[in-house]
Amino acid sequence: MTDAAGDAVTVDTLVIGAGPSGLAVAACLGEAGVDHVVLDRATAVGSAWRTHYERLHLHTARPWSSLPRFPMPKAWPTYPSRAQVVEYLESYARRFGIAPRLGATVTRARRDGERWRVDVDPGPGYLARHLVVATGYNGVPKRPDFPGLDAFPGEVVHSATYGSGARFAGKDVLVVGVGNSGGEIAVDLHEHGARPAIVVRSPVHVVPRDVLGMPIQRTAILLSRFSPKTQDRLSAPLVRLVMGDLRRFGFERPARGPMEILTAEGRVPLIDVGTIGLVKKGAIRVTKGVERVDGDVVRFVDGQSARFDAIVLATGYRAALDRFLDGAERVVDDRGYPTVHGAEAQIPGLYFCGFRNPTTGALRESALEAERIAAAIAGDQKPTKPTVGATREAARG
């Protein structure tokens, strides 16, 4: 049904984003009998997973990374590959009959009386009682502005379009950013015959992916009932036992624990998928922060310098909600991420799903948020206590 002006379709709930979070919300809404439409600007579901670098695997474990009511196949490895995650999302959409409107870019979303008016290119737009934004924290790549970077003669690529290290074989490549993308890309470059170096600009926590064959995610889930400071105190001995002292390899440890930093700043720890072992062997060099770029020479803040053939910017993303959402400044923190998750935000009828990346797993958290959002919209129950916090680039899962 269109509105009186004939330029918008009326629907109870509009979901923006057909990635894991949007699909999870749609499945839960469908089971609750809520009329809804899912939009995505891409041409297929799970577009972010389709375009991530080829080596990417979940950094969280399969048993705790499924979306509501449809587990990942038990025959799959503990840490499914990028391709397997895409396959799972396609299967999930088929299982719940989710048919998103693809190739539809939301240009503006705003309150119009008691509803949300959403403009879409190409039209038509929508009028919805509820708006669920599930576009994720990887909205727009962030690019640093080092002096001289634009004049670097070699290839400069963001991790968003890195793809594979195959084309860098035999080259010296600088990876800027020691988040989880940067850490794994450095490994990928080494595996493809490149000579990678990675910038470690500031202190960073490094945690093992597994402890005694058990995913550390399981420990994080068990500890999640405690305060961030208590979680750090309880997990610190285990992390030190497995990782050791990494200071002599260029990794300084922050004064605050990883959970305190995640809660206060949204920065996740580096989950080690082989990076540290290669650093210890000298296969991945560690540098200080970049001061400037002179031609093909990168100069670092400690006075060192080196020549590189290529630079990979693993410098994260912005959610960029202000691209389309009127009043975004009312619902985001100073980093641009929602402050309320899995419950109605500060603007009536507005919900956010999938903007958190906790140590318990982003997919697991998205599944929990999706169920709470659907229940709130359906009116079956009051939403549980909102989860308040920020999200950053980092561990996939």
C-alpha cells in the first residue's frame, strides 16, 4: 500500500541492511508475524563478507556464531572461512524466506509524524512504524592522512579492497593498523611470498584465539557476567601464560585491561591467528607509527625509515550513519556508533542491530539483539535492558 502522495510504500517495519544482523532481525520478525521489508544497496545478501579479503575466517567459533534458529553445519571447521559464512547467510535467507530488495540505496530516513519516512534510490520509498538499522560498523573505510601518502609511487589499498596477497609476492609491504584485519593481512602477505611489516602505533592487547585447544571466546562468554575490570583480572593470568611478554617484539601492553578499553573506547584486542609467531620468527617486522612518506620511503616516529613497494591501510571504518539518518547525532557517541543496542533508541521507533563487536562474538551478539528487537516490535514483551557501548573495527565474528 502506498501513502496518500503515492510515493511511498507503507510497511510496519523496515530493515536497512541484508548482512547477518539484518537477516537475523528479518527472520525473527517473520516468525513473530510482523510485516516487514529488508533493503540493501548491494546486489546480494552478506555483501561485506563477499568483499572481505580472501583469507578471512571467523575469529569466533562456529558453535557461538550462528544466527537465531539455524545453526551452522556441525561438519564445518571451528572457524569457518569467508566463503562458508557467505554460504551460511545465503542458506539462512532461503530457510526463512527472506527476499531483500537489493540494489536499493537509502538516501534519507527521518521521522514523519508517527512513522519513519525513508527515501530510496531507486524508488519507491517507505513509510514505516519501526526502522531497524543493521548496516554494520564497516560503513565507510577510514583513510589516514600521513604527509606524503598521496604521492607514494606504489600501490596504496585499504583492507576493504585488499582481496589477496598474491599480487604482492616478492614485495615489501607496510600494513598500517594492528587490528584484527591488519594482523591477518600481514599473515596473508607472508603466505603469498611478500615481506610484510606492520605498524604498531600505540599499546595493544594481544590475546590467543585458542587456549589448550578451546576457543577463548568460550572463556569470554563465561566471564561476561562480571564487570569489565573483574573480567580483565580473571583472564590476565591465562593470557600472560599463553602469550608471554611481547614487549621486546614491539607490542607494549596498555595500562588498562582489554575489557576496560573495549567498554570505554570500543577498541578490541588483537586476536592472534598466527601473527605473533611470524613476528617472533622475524617474518613480519614491527614498526612504530608513521610520521610521513617521502616517495617510496616511509619515515617512522622513532627516526627509523624503510622503503616499501606497497601500503595496506588496515585502519578501520566509520559507521557513517549520518549519511542518511536525520538526527544521527542524537543516537551515536563521539565515534559515530549507536549508544543503544537491541532496544528502542532515543528516537521513537528506531532500533540498531549489529554495531557491537564484543569479545563474546559479534554474530552471537547480533543474534541476541535481533531477538530482543523483534520481541519489542511485535509487542510480545518489553525489551530487556539495553546494551550500552561502542563498537570499533576488528575481530570478525
